[in-house]
Amino acid sequence: MRQFSLFVTTILTFSINCWATLFPSDSHGDPALGQIPLASHPAPAIALVPPQAWTALNTSVGGRLLGGIPVGLPCFDNFNGNDNARNDTACDIVEKNRLSSAFLADQMSGYTQGNIPSYYIDVSSVSDVQQAFEFATKWKVPIVVKNSGHDYKGRSAGVNSLALWVHHYTPEKTFDKAFVPDGCSKPVGDVITFGTGEGFDDVYHFADQNDAMIVGGSASSVAPAGGWIGGGGHSALAPAYGLGVDNVQQLRVVLPNGTYVTANRCKNQDLFFALRGGGGGTFGVNMEMSYLTHPRVTVQWAEVVFGNLSTAEQRQLLTVLVQNAADWFDEGWGGYCYPAGATRPNFKVQLINPRLTSDQAKASLARLLEFAAPLTKNITLKTYSNFWDLYTENIKPSQEDVLGGFGLAQTSRLIPRINFEDTPERLVDALMEAVATPSPAGLNLMLLLVTPSQSITDSDSAASPAWRHSLWHAINAANWDPANFSVANTLETFKATRKSFQTLKLLTPTGGAYINEGDTFLNPEAAVKDFWGLESYKRLTTIKKEVDPNNLLLVHGGIGALGGSNPLFSCYPDLST
């Protein structure tokens, strides 16, 4: 049997799940991968639930209650202490795709057992979710929710729980002009309504087919109505159109008491607040989202790739970026900057603007282009007639090359505008320090120009207030192949990653962090301050008690689960200090 290191993150999703990768087999996948029959996979922590109760639940959801097993099962001789018949043909398929995000995006779980829930429901209707909550309330079984699974913190998993896999809930999309949310009297604009399992790729395309565009992320398989919107939802189009939470007009959600409700700015306003930035999988299960579109416009694309920059040149480039950040933000530029790092030889700058003409874009980026001219020939400036073409030609291909199945440690910081204007040299110093911090797995800095237009003042979402006065979302991250990395190195990498941003955090006391891409093991006090702010946290805690008094929905580091201990997370290391 192949041996793996004890700490592995969820494939593609990078979830930290009790020292092992998650993914069980996909009921929609190749049967050669092998699905253990439900009856042969007991759930030790929920053994008090009688077999007839599981059978009844399975019947109520149309036979879609399945056992949580790893997709790598065909490669093992032993599973849960019992002999397992290897299937070399199926194992070869899994091994070839073990680090393939495309393959693993359609799996419920990961390569090894880890923190995989004992059972899961492959959700196909609102009723499935309601039946699950009724069952969970009766038998006191915790519920976890998984959508596309892009989660860095293990929030889409939990040992001895029942999981709701909503990845396949994709009812027909609709495009409504002059959409009026339920209970409201005035139209909010043109809106797309779609199911929670839809990925950005399909929604982007649907918008384009309707002569529109939407604010969204770069990874095509991320589900906008899932954890993305639950955390706030950043985008390269945010400087022009706001965060995801600013564009949501309505959500339909199943609450833990089983009711199916509508939340918007006119109905269930507290719930609407919590569902937009309060954290995914915490307040209910999103089933449908109505999302604002924007007219399809000409979009500018700029990409500059620098190879083999010296330390001094990298510092000079960072200085150019910092000095121009405020002006570029005001002009509508968003995008992604990837400085050279431990495993990244090039420094790549990718920028998008839906406001400027071609000539205006060239003039706006003059300082960057002047700096780049003697250092690289890899400079692209291109005008696209629509966002969909820009996305499919540039952003989507770059994301499809991203591997999954590796461990990941990260830290992040929302950097306020005042730091760019008042202390630019110190900011560059802090970023250079982050790049240079040693780590067993190396570190790679990412500078995301994805903060929202500051003209949006009435969002009333739970996302960190720091989004509203910041220019960059900075991330420092390390990744490793779990098959070749020790537990000691894993723990040291998490510590080094956090240390790399210590100076930056001290320099930005009014900053914050994006909950979906923040430190996995942040202590509760810091988590409250960075992810929500104290005022929003208090409001979220009150809402949590109202909609989920029995705490059926608990996620690692989420509202209702900060501090203390919980059996769902008992195998997580204590790195909160």
C-alpha cells in the first residue's frame, strides 16, 4: 500500500482536513473507481443512528445517500482496518489524475480518507436538503456543505458528519431584465438567476450570450453561489463594479430548521447580510442566486512577463506597482501580479480594465511599460470586444494549468490605500521581506488588484470593512506534494508563512484579511478583527443563534466555532498563537 504523509489538503480545494486529502468517489463518475456500498461503510461517531433511519433518509432523497470514501481507494490494500481489493486499472486512472484539478473538481472527496464525512447526499433538489436537516435535527448529526470545494480551511468537510454535496444542483439559468427582488417595489437591473452548483465558466458564458458580463473570479470551476459569495467574492472587475457581495440581488436558502426562504434587501435582511461575507456553510444552504449583470463593453488586457529579474530589479518593479496603485485603481484597473518566488521564476503582471479605451489604457500604464521595455519583450496590450473572449483566451487557460492535490499554507492581507500614499517605501520593504522569508516549501507572493470600487457605500454585507479602503489583496503561500513532505515540515511551513507577513500586518493596522484566503489557524481574536470586524461579528453571532440554534452547521474558523474545541476539528493542530 502506498504511504502518504499525514498532512494533505483537499485536491483542488486545498482544504486542511485532519492530516489527509478528502475526495470520495463521485456518484456521477467512472464506476471503475469503485463505490463502497453504503451498508459496508459505518460511521463510528454516529453509530447511535439505527440502520433503518439511514435507509429512510436514503429513500427520502431518491437513493442519493452515499458513503464517504476516498477516490484513491482502488490503490489501497487496506481500508478502515479491512482488506481492500486493489484495482490496478482504476488506480492508474486515479494516479494519473491525482494532481489534476480538472479531474478532482468533479469528485466529492480526496485521495485518502482524512476528514471525509461518513455519509453524503448528492443533492438534486431543495427537498434533499430539507430532508437532511430534518434527519440531522432528530439524530443530532452535524451537517457540512460542499459545493465546488474551493476551500482552504477544511470547511467543506468534517469527520462523523453528514455532508450535502450541492455541486450537481444546476437548475436552468434565467436572464431577467429589470429584475424586481421578492418583496421589493423597484427593479435593480438585469439579473441572472442560477443554481448553487453552477461554476463561473457557465455563468460567464450565459451572461455573454445575453450581451452582458458579471463580476467573478478567475477559476472556472468555482461556484459563485457557494463559498465564494459567502466570503465576499473578489474579482479583477471589482475596482469597476464592486465585490460579489455588492452584486448579489437575492438568495434562496434552506435554513437549518428546514424552511426555504428568500433573502434580499427587502426580505430577511439580516440573513442577507450574513450570507454575503459571513462565511460559507454557516447560516444555511444556498440553493439559488440572482446576480446583477453589467452591459457587455470593450475590455482592455495588459500582460507583462519579466524573466530572471535581479533582487534590485524586482524591488524596482514593486516600487512602480506601489507608486501607481492608487491611480490605476481609480481608473478601473484590476488584475493579478505574481512576483518571482521560490517556485516561480518569472514576475507576471496581468491587468484588466472595462472603462478605458486602448489609447487611454496605454497612457495609464506608461510607467510600467517604460520600466518593462529594456527588460522584456513579453509585453501584450490587447483590446477585446467583450469580457468572455478575454477570459477564455487568457484567464481560463492559465487557471486550467493549476495543479490540485497539494498541501497549501497561506496568509493574506488587505492593504489600505493610506499605506500606498503615506508609506510606499516601507510597503515595498514589507513585500520584499515576505518574498525572502525562508520556508521548507518555499513561498510565492501574489498581489491581487481585486478590491471594490469605493463608490459603493451601501452594500451592508458582512465582508471585512477593510475591503472598502484597500487597494490590494496580498497573499503569501507555500504548496507541497503531500506524498513527499513530512509532518514537521508541514507545521514549519505554516509557521513560516504566517511569519512572512508579520511586518506587513504591523504596517497596516487598519487592514484586514479575506476569510476565504486567510490564515487557516488564526486565533479567534485576530480572526474577528481581520475577517469581519467586531461590530459585524457581534451581528453575525446573533444571526447564527437565531437561524441555527442547535449549531448543526459548524465550519472550522467560522461563526459559532471560534475558540474552544469541537469533535469535528479535533485533529487540527494548534497553530493559533
